Amino acid sequence: MTLNVKHSYSRILLLVLLLIAVTSGSTRIVVHAAINVPDNIRVAFFINLGANKYQSLTPTATLQSAGGMNLVWRDPQGSFPVGIVPAGQGVQFTLDGYRALIVETADSNAALTVMKKVQASSNAVYITQLTKSGKIVYQVTEGAYSTAAGANSALTKWASSGVASGIQTLLSARIMGPWAVETGPYYGLAEAQAAADRLGNAGLDAFVAMKPQNGALAYVVRIGQEKDALSLSALQQAAAAVGEGNTRIPDASEPYVTVRNSMTNQGGVSSTASLFAISFVGGAVLRAEPAGAGGIQLTERSKRIYRGSMEMSALNQSLAVINDVNFEEYLYSVVGTEVPSSWPLEAQKAQAVAARSYALFAGVGYQIANVVDTTLSQAYYGISSENANSTAGVSQTAGEVLTSGGKVINAVFSSNAGGITADNNIEIWGGDNSYLASGVLSPDDGPQKGKLDWYYVALPSGQAGYIRSDLLTDSGQAHVSGAKVLKVLEEGTAVRSRPQVVSTVEPIARVGAGTLVVELDKVGEYSDYSWVEAPTTADQLLVSLNKRSKTPIAGPLRTLEISKTGPSGRVTEVKANGIAVNVGVGDNLRGALGGLKSTLFSLEETGRYTIMNGTGVQRDIPNQAGTLQVISSDGNKRALTDPNVYIMDGNGNLRAATTTPTFVFSGKGYGHGLGMSQWGAKGLAEQGYDYQYILQYYYKNVTIEKDA
């Protein structure tokens, strides 16, 4: 009996220990609290927030949908249906700004010829098709300028370029603008179009337009495309003479949208589409909503197709294009873009919660939008980036966000932390952000797995470069320095400037089978985890540094050294010619040094070394200038003029150097290194950890809360 009790107790104890072991790597806690995750999010594709702020500009937005679209007018007065765009038919949107009229012709082929010439240097060229004096004419204009002065400069440019030479024009080149006379309102679109045709047959530029009046959307006709108000009275008299009633000069503050018939040329194929020109003032918004299954294609974003609706409006004298989309469906694309579909589901879920938190923390960070579609917020590439795994990751964490102190955190993440996360306060942007785990080891070596090593070698020509390890073998010989001599296996083997094959970059040399080369170093293939950049010249670095340095560096650049690092080993300061370079926060060093993948790097100055002459006098290169001379084994001296030299240090190690300063950066990781490492999340998921553990590994003192 006693024995049985002991066995039962042992089984209970074992069960408890097993439960502890199972739960130790998993939090399995989601708090249901009063966190409100909105149904929709607004993503800016194109928006102008002003000088020195975010600007992504386009003169035109071109939309189409396989299921058709419903167009809606929205403004502070209300929302009004505009019409239906048939399935597969394109429609364009722009602002009714100032333009340079290059040519007006009755020859459509001539107009297309001019358009193609102008398209070589401008993405804001239009062909407007209209009826004038009983025939169809084509106006080729360029620009969507906010001022007449901008259009005038363009007019001068195109007039002198000769793009319209030899074409018979019906109207002299001039500036067109948003000033017009208005007639109407009319009972509907058909009546307004008939009035526009009558005015056009009288030789006037006339277009149907829409505007809100008395709680409804009214149709009017706008007559003229003038650069100022000086000619409006004469236009008003001309319109009245045609017999159109209610002819008036509208106030400049009245919102409107003009509808033009536009010819387009995409990929050499011409077609016609409606072009909606939105007034700069009045807050008018045109919204395109999908009428059927499928999303909306935005040509100016690589023809990607997006869920949700598109809104076009004027902001800061520029066209704004905003995607209003369901929050969770937005995340389908974000997670699918940020994380490969082949990654474990727990990594997908961790990414979904981090991305949802990051976007919710942003608030309305872009004036009329919450986020943008680039990596400045989160990469968002539409329906084509969605996949079953990313969608599952989002759906299985629906509404979940990370909070600290009851507030959603700024859950920043990066591609690869290089093995250790950064310290924001000291190394990256500054500030506490105590919920971002600092100096946490991260299993980020995934990008390196399965890749071959590369040898850094000295060639018989004196050049140095990288050859992939499978293209070399040990020759059995040794260099006089003791370094290993390797033999090339294949004819025409490429020698690269960095350990990576880049098809668009020519090798620095090609060598034949049997060529002997001297091993200088052995490194991993270039990846997001471990990388070596090609040598950068002093002139290139000086230009890059001076673009971002608060105090210009007086050239030439002789030396560049790492002068400060932070807790994770990331570089926080460099000195140029012995003087600290101020580029602001630490993460700015990536751009200042030519676009490095991270600040977790080391730096080799190939043109910097100390030599000792026969009398024991030391000389620091390049700080002490002058000609270098070498003595051969037969005692003859010669000036060292070759760009590449090989020297042995005091320990007998062979080193590749240069006679002029160049700089080689090698490092770990990709991105700022704060918060969650995406590759690290993959590594933890592959070790069996769930998404909650992963999140609480990279974000400290946080709670996973679910939308109330």
C-alpha cells in the first residue's frame, strides 16, 4: 500500500514537471481588454506632406477593376454617387492645374507621336479629345502644375525641344489653367454633355463637370481652360451667345471635378479613358469602390491590385491617392510581403501581431492616412503578395496587439538583427523604448544556411577579389608569407568585388583553369546575415558623408575610423580625418556611409598602414605623404605605383592594401536591429517556440491584448 502511494506520488510529480517543461517556452496568454482595433486603415500611395517631409508624387492615378468600379463624390457636405466604370475599363484622375499646351491638332496619329516624344522625359503628358467647330481635335498638354509660372517654364522647354515640329497646329502653344466660365446646372449627364457639344461646335473648349449644390451632385459645363481670370468676361459673353442659360463666373473657392476624354499610350497601345480633373480647392474627394469580385489595379504602383477603395483628392497642391482597406485584409498583404510564405506559421503570426501593433501605433501619421505603402511604414504590395500562410497568421491572431502600460507599442521590426538586437537609446534613434529588448541574442543565421564560402584572393596580376569556394582547390603549395596557394578549377572563373554573384555587375577579372592565387581570407557568401561590401573610394565616401553630415568634411578624405560603438557592438560614431562626423542619430550612419545594410559593421582602411625603414623610422600612411619605394631580392629599388600592394604585419599575416585610400565595410544584419528580427522569429519558430514566446522575447514587459 505504501509502495503504491509512492508510485502514485511519483507519477503526479512527473506530470507536474512535464507540464512545467511544456509551458516554459510558451506564454499562451492573450488578455481581452479595451483595445480598439479599427475596422479599416488608410494607406497612402501618393501624398505630399510638404517640403522636408514625406513626399511621394504622381500627376495621374490610373485605375481599373476586373469587376468594375462605382465612383462616389465625397466632401464635407456629403457623399454622392457619380457613376459606374465598366469591368476592365480604365479611368484616370489628376488635378485641374496648369498645363503647357504643346499642340492642338485634328490628326490623332500626330498627337500620339508628340505624346511619345514627351513621355521620354515626363510622366504628365495628356491627349484631351474634344469636339470643336464640328470636328474632333486633340490637345497635347504636359504637366499638372500648381502655378502658371511652372507651366510657363514647361512651355518654354517644349517649344525649344521641337517635339511638335512639322505638325500642323490649330492653336498656338500656350498655358492652360483651371480658370473657366460655368453654365448650368443641368438635369443629368446626358443634358450636360449635349450642352458641352453645342458650346464646342461654337469653337469653345467645353467640358462636363460635377459639383455639389443644395445637397445633391449637380452637372454643369465648364467653358475655357484659362491661365487667369482676365479672359473670363469675354468667354461668358461667347457662351451666352450660344444660347446657354445661367452662364456665370464661378468663385475660385468652389469645388468641382471636370470630366475629359483622354487618349492614353501604354506600352505602345493607344486607347481612350475618362479623366477626372479634381479642383485644387474645396476638399473634393473621388472614391472608387470595387463593384464586383477582385480588387482595384493602380497602374502607377507597378499595376498592383489592391483590396478596398481608392480615394483621390488634392493635398498641398498635389494629387493624393489613398487606399481605404479593411485592417485585417491590409495585414494579409503586409505579412505576405514582409515574410516569405514558406516560413513557419508561428513566425507568420508573430509578424501579424507586430505589424498590426505598428500600424495601430502610427495613428493618422500622414495627415489624411495612417501609413504609407513603403518600408517607411510597412511594405504593402496588394493582393499578389497574399498567400495562405500569411492569411492564416493574420486570421489566427485577429485583433491581437502588443501593449505596455495599457497602450499599444511602436512594435518596430527589422529583417535581420545580425545575431544581436540593438539598443535604441544609445545606438539607433535615441529615446527609452524600454519595451524593445536590447542586446538579446537572435538566431539570425538562416540566410547563410546552404550557401558556399568565398575566398578573398590575390591574383597574379596584383588585383584582389573574391572567388567562390567550389571553383578553387588547394594546390598543396604555400606562399612565401605562409599563406595557402589555391588553384582555379574552371576556365573563365569570375573574380568578384564582393562575395556574391550579381548578374548586373561585371567581374573585376576572369582567370583561367590552373591559375594559382594566394588566399587572403575566407568569408561567407553575401547575405542579409553576413556581408562584405565592395571597396569604396575616398571620393565616393566623401560625397556620401557630406550629404548627411551637419558639418561638411574638408577633403580629401584620407582616413575613416570607427570611434564609438554601443552595447550590441553597433557603430555610433565615425571619425573622418580624425574628426568626429555628426550625422544625427546612429542609424543615419547607414545612409551616410553609402547605404550599408546595418550599423553592426567593421571597417578596413586599405590605404592605411605604418611602415618602418631600414633605420627604424616609422611612417604612417596616408597621413605622411610621399613616394613609396620597395627593394627587390636583388637589391634594386623602384617606386611603388601599383594600386594594390601586399604587406605582412608583425605577426606574419599577409594583408591586401592599396596605395591610395579605399574602405571596405563588412558586417552583420539588415536593418536597424530594433524589436523583432524577422529572421530571428523564423529561427525561434523552427526551434518550436510559439508566436507569443517570440513576441515576448523581442519585446519586453509587454502584454498581448485582443481587440475588445
